[in-house]
Amino acid sequence: MTFPVLMDETSDVAKNYQIQPIPTSYFINSKGRIQNKRIGAMNYETMVQEFEKMK
């Protein structure tokens, strides 16, 4: 991997950001705020639908 990976050994980050089981997808708006959160796997069509809701 060519990117950093967070090792949350004490679960502090998971607790602070209410991170649930993987995969969890976060949709971040242009202001940097979480617009929507989806728990579980998503296919491409679902991702596009969620993205379109943000417009």
C-alpha cells in the first residue's frame, strides 16, 4: 500500500467517530461534513444514488 493506514489499537478513533464494522462508507459534502453514512458493502449503482442525493 502506498497510503497511511490508521492502527486504532485502543479503539479511541472508532469511539470518537462512531465507526462501525467495515465496510462503512462516508459521504463527505463540499463543506467537509459527513452528509450520509452507509454500513455494509455497496455496489456502484448504490454509490451513484447516494452521491446524487448530495447535490
